[in-house]
Amino acid sequence: MTDTHVEPRRADETGVPDPFPYMHPVLKKNYGNWKWHDRLRPGVLHHVSHDNDEVWTVRAGTQRQMDVHTIRTLCDIADMRAEGHVRFTTRSNIEFMVSKEEMVAPLIEALEAEGFPIGGTGNSVSMISHTQGWLHCDIPGTDASGVVKSLMDDLHQEFVTEEMPNRVRITTSCCQINCGGQGDIAINVQYTKPPVIDHDAVANVCERPAVVARCPVAAIRPALVNGKPSLEVDEQKCICCGACYAPCPPMQINSEESTKIAIWVGGKHSNARTKPTFHKLAVAGLPNNPPHWPEVSEVVKKILYAYKENGRDWERLGEWIERIGWPRFFELADIPFTRFHIDDFRGARESLNASAHIHF
């Protein structure tokens, strides 16, 4: 034994890492000291500090889920053409920083030669953000990353140009439980039927009280089926949210018949010009049709190009809809108004709404 005091190991912190060790020297030197900036072309940002330091940023479109070969290719381009510094945006675009203007053109040429488009800035369709997809998530109703690939194949021109009334943020999610992100256009899974229960497996796999507690509308209760402890669903209460599947996989929610895709519009995180807004339902019941999801792509393009042709400068998609009214929006986007747009949920605690809006 010894009387020497030993400092206990400090626990590792979690969360966002410190960006400064990886930051470009010009960015680090001028942090919080920028005077003005402009865009030289789609995908190229130019910042000038109060000390007259300059930095150019080239934004390229990249997929969120990348193989080792793609990562090494991007790192090689950074080392050879971009002073060795990169960063990723929240929408999975990669940005290369350089301190000399003459380095911009060779960097763009190297990226485009490897198939990485330059754009996603200003009033363009930026890279579509998405959730894990079939590759990583254990409860997806669809492959969000596959939907992104299919849509960006069709919307590539809107990424490399700045021709929309304002920026357009599109999101996709694999299920409606965990990852229904807000966006100008959001593509989310829509479960349409109660879960199908494998009663033989419930007792061996599921902790029944946890499953009962997980249901937001108290539609699940314990049951005894064929002499074995199991669960049952009150289908009159069930809202087909899929929340029971995660703690109990034998409550199967996914199938070709029950898993559809819905498109929502008008979500906005920004408080510029107008307050942040929740998105609202535009189209429901589209087929979950991999690997190209043509029905989803068709509807998204209808909405997007109706906005492009009729929106005013600086007007976000939701602001455009509020200005022209929902009946006119459905007309311009050439999409039908159906019973799915009416909020007739009988379990509403405060009000029974009957409109195309989602109220919280």
C-alpha cells in the first residue's frame, strides 16, 4: 500500500467532438472574425475576415454511407488539392477549404473527375439527409439511403445549379417512429395496418410489460394464446405507428401490404422571415417499391417543380403553400386530396381537427 494520491481517470465525454484540432488554419485563426462572404458559383463559398484573410470552400455531393475506397479517394484529393483539410456538413456534403483562389479550379476538376458533383449551396436542392436504412438500422420500414440515391439521380441538375426560389431541404426516414425529420419535402414510411403477431415467439423474445408500456394509445395488452403468454392488439385503438416492433420483433409491422410511403411538405427549422413550422401531409399510400421508388420520385418532382415555377424569391416551400393556400397547392402539384389528409383521430385529447394541417 502507498499513500501516494492517484488522480482517478476522468470519464470520456460524449457528444460533438472539439472541431479546432481538425480545422483549417485560416478558419481557426479567424473564428468569429469574418467580415463578409459570397458565392463565386454554385458549390463555392468565399469568406473574408476583418484582417483580410481569405478562404475558399468547395462543397461536393457525397453519400452518407461510404465505402473505404471512396473515403480514401476523397482524402487523396484533400491531400493533393486542398491543403489536407475537409469537413462534412449536416447533410453529408463534404467541404474542402483552400487559402488560395488559384487552387479552386484544379480542386473542382479533380472532384468532378471522380464523380463528385459540385453544388448544394444557396437556392439549390442540397443533398437529401436520411437515416440509417437497411444497412445499419434494425427496425426500418424502407431503405432511406436507397430513396435518396433514386431521388438525387433525378434531381442532380437542381444540386449543381441555384435556380430554386430559396434553398430546398429534403429528408427521408426509414420508419415513422424514430426518424421522421422535418423538411421542405419529407419522405417518411407510413404503416397502414396493425402488427401481425407471432404468438409462439412472443414469450421467448419479448418483455411483455415493456411492450405494453411502449404503445402510445394503450392498444396492447397481455394475453394467453394456446396456453402460452403472449400479447394482443385492440385494432380499434391501434394507430399503426410501429412502436411495438422495436421491443418485440414478433409483432411484425412490415409487409408489402402494410408498409407504404408518405410525402410531407412545409417543414422548416429556420426562423428566418417566418417561424419554424411542422411539415404537413401531401401524399399518402405510395408503394414502398425498391430499388428505384419511381412513384415517390414522380410525386416529389411534381411538388418541387410546381414550387420552382410559382414560388417567389426567398420564399421557402412551406411559405409558398401558405401564401397560395392548400387547395391551390394540390392543384398546381397535380396531387389528389384524399381522406388521409383529414385529421379524424378519435383519440385526440384536445380537439377533433378536420383539415390538411397537423396540430400539436
